[in-house]
Amino acid sequence: MQGASRDSFAAARETLGTVVRSGDADLAALSDDLFHLTGLLDVEGPLRRALTDPSRNGEDRAALARAVVGERVGGEALDVLVWAVRARWSAPRDLPDALELLAVDALIAAADRAERLDAVEDELFRMGRIVAATPDLRAALSDASAPLTSRAALVEGLLEGRVAVETRALIRQGVVAPRGRTFERIMTEYGRVAAQRRSELVATVTASVPLTEEQRSRLGAALARIYGHDVHLNIDVDPSILGGIRVAIGDEVIDGSVVARLDDARRRLVG
């Protein structure tokens, strides 16, 4: 994705992140719904174009989304879709592409919540390699002439009890809805989503007063440059530090508080 689509996807992913962090959503069901919306927009070209039409304002597109798919998916998936169609997309095809990645991200988040993220990431990688090295299996999984039910049953038979439930769901999705890609490419793309979730760092930021949105944005960007990864900020307000901020990421602490600077100055004077 390029330009407006890249920015819109990043914002939609943050919307999904809000749902994930709430802890209330059934993430597997949310993923199923987002995959369903992906498939719907893949085959319904007029709807796809209408939901991304830049000549219509965002609220009109949101109203259309509610009217057409409101009864087909759960509330969380509809919220994600409505937010997405309010945004601008460089090309109509970018919207279903984004929804597919969000569906994968929701299922990866479910694995993370269940402490199976390590297993899922490893299993996606290994499955891609196994299929690439086994021509007969690759042919069976990608046989477009075979009914979808047959390919889905093949996946279930191969993987039942052998991999995490999230891995099985992702592999099944890649087999029944390849969207013009090879199986190996799909596993690579899905694995990249898992890696992105793993690479997102969490910084606990202690400030003497609440940070503005601009300050949060600038701090997040600065930390991302330092660590080479996106950084999620958890903000704590503690007036006792007097001013400045303290940032803790894992075992590393960057202490720029006034109290820390005063303590440092005191030690220098004493020593």
C-alpha cells in the first residue's frame, strides 16, 4: 500500500488495537468476520468502489457500509469497517487487502492473548517451508479445480491436533482464499503480521503532567527511531518527578525527570 492507503491502514490497525486491548472481544470471531468482509469486497466490485469513492464523503460511505453489511458481521468488525471506509484509499483494492491483514492481526492477537504467539509464528514459517519442499502437497492445496470444502478438509486432516488453533485457522484461510497468491507467499505475509506484533515494544512513560497528543506522537516517533520498532506508550502521571519524563522499556530506563537530574547533580557535588 502506498500514500493515503498506507496511512489509512495504520489508523485502522490502531482502531483494531483498541478493540484488542479492551480485552472484551472474541478475537477469533472478529477475525472470521473481517475475513468474510474481505471475501465480500473481493467479489463485489461495485460495493468496493462505492466504499472507497473519494467523491462521497466519509459519513456517506460509513452509512452505506452499515446498510449493506450491518447484519452480516458482529459489532466489532462493523466498527472496524466503518472506520476504514471513512478514511481515504489510494485504490479500491487496497480496502479488502487491509481488511485481510486486520483479520490476520486479530487472530494473531488471539494467539498472543493465549500465550501461543511463539508457536503460531514458528508454525506458519515451517508450514510455508514444508509446502514449498513438497510439490504434491503444494499442488493439492492450490488446486483451483477442487471444491473449497475438499481443500479445507485436507487442511483439517493434516493439521488437527498438530498446531495451534490460530495457525490452523490461518492456514485454512490461505488455502480457501488465496486471492491470487501462492501458498508460500501467503504464509510469509501472515508470518510478517505475527512478527510485527512481536516487535511492537511497550514503553511505560512517567510524566509529571498528562502529555498532549502531539507530545505523545513525537515521543513515540523518537523511541521508534531509537529502537527500530513501533512503540506503544503507556502513560503514567506522577507529579512527584517535578518535570521531564521517565521512560521504561523492558529492563532499560531512560530517566529525564527533574528529580533524576537533581539527584545526579547532588551526587556530583558530594563526590
